[in-house]
Amino acid sequence: MVQRHVSDSIRHHRQFLEAQAAQVVNPAAGFFGPGSMAWRISREVLLGLIVLRALFMQVAHPKVAQGVADHSDFRRRPVQRALSTFRSQQKIVFGSCEEAIEALMRIYARHTQVRGRVSAAPAALDSPDYDANDPALLLWVYATLIDSMFYAYRTFLPDLSSAEWDAFYEEGKLFARLIGIPEDHTPPTLDDFNRWMSAKIASEEITIIPVAKEISASLLSLPVRLATPLTSALVAGSLPPSLRRDFGLPWGPTRQRAFDLGAGLLRGLVRYVPVWLRTSPAYWVAKRQARKAEGQLQARP
């Protein structure tokens, strides 16, 4: 009975994605396309600097941390989760509709198996049980990615206008629906999202349980163990102060000044780096694919 329910759920989600794809004029350009803010923002390779920030924030939720601990081999292969998160996001944003659907379905099907119970669950949780396809958990994971992108642009990259950020957030609602978050679960505006995010981080629901610290320690060895001090400084400097403290990451005025100096220098340098040099290869591949398909569409009688 449970297996049938899972199969039905997977089938229904694929049907939803295919219905969304049927509304796209140029499916080869994917769900967002060359003119989207999603492409413009996600093409920046410096977004790689906030992947660990997003992962730390994700496992700050006890249910996410327990799910990672129970259903992944993070102790021996910590790099796998980081790379998987980045590659999936790139495929969903830059891939054709067909490629994006396959990536989304792999995530969704995998999540149907990620269920269990939080050990020694904090009292603030509504329930000790977790389900990776729970819209509330999906919203937290999605929110950490969006919030981290905002952080990257405020800190390491030339910032965007309010109108551009609003446009990006509106496109992000489609991304949320594609990964399984119902429309009524997503904060309606960017201001609503920022308020929701601040309240969530301050809530008792976001609690660092022991296994989250174990996961975070394994992540700090990325990209290589010798870089742990630098990685730790990057993560600690970018996390919200309350999460930095609860993860037990060392910090202080001297480290903050060094972080601010480094971020300022990087932001200044980026202004002089050609766009093509700081752009993800996935963007250029997607752009060529979209242009070729557009030409074929125009050539049709």
C-alpha cells in the first residue's frame, strides 16, 4: 500500500512537471530561458562560495540534519552532497525542460525514500517524524539557497536593483513549485520572504542537534582538508551570527575585519573581470542550445 502511494506520488509529480513544460515556448531553453533573472544570477561561478553556507543552514533544521545522517554517506563522502546540490540546481535552471524534469524527478524519487524520526527531537518541532518531500522542509531548503544567493550578491558581487531582485524572486516561485512546494507555502513577495527567513532563523525550530555538528565538521574539509581553516572562515563569516555561534565556529572582531576586507577586495576585483571569465560553463552551453532551438522554431513554416 505504501509503495503504491509512493508510485502514485512520483507519477503525479512527473505529470505536473510535464504540464508545466507544455506551456514553455522553447523547451530547449528550459523553464526559465536566456532572458531570465534566474540565468543571469545563477551563471556567476562565485556563487560556489556560498554553497557551504546554504548546506550549513539546511542542516540547522533538525529534520534535514537527521535525514542527511540517516540516508547519506556524509562521513566518507562529504563532497558528494555539496556537488549534488550545485549540479542539480544548475541542471534545473540551465537545462532543457526535458533535462530539468529528469533532474527534478531524480530528486523527488530519492526524497520519497528519505523518511524517519529525529533522535532526541527538540520540543519546538511539531513532530519528530521527517519526510524529505514535506513542503515545509522543502521550503526551508529552497529558502537557504535563495537567501544564500542574496548574500553572495550583497557581499562578493555587484548588487542588483530592487526591481531585479523582485523579478528574480518571482521566477524563484516557479523553481519552488517545480521541486514540489505548493504555491500557497511560498511567501508572496520578497519582503515577505525576508521577514519569514529572519523569523525562522530566530525560532526554536532551527536548532543545531549533535548530528548537525558532525555533518558540518565533515563539510569543513571541502574542497580539501588542508583548506579547512580557510573554509571555516568563509562559512563562519557568511552565516547568520546565531547559527555561527550555535555551530561553534570561532569568530571575533579581528576575523570579521579580515573577512570584510577580503570580501570588499573580491567585490572590487569582480567589476574588472570579464563576464565570460566568471560565468558557469553550463550557462554558455545552455545559451547555444537555446539559440539553436530558437532558430529551428523560426525556420518552421
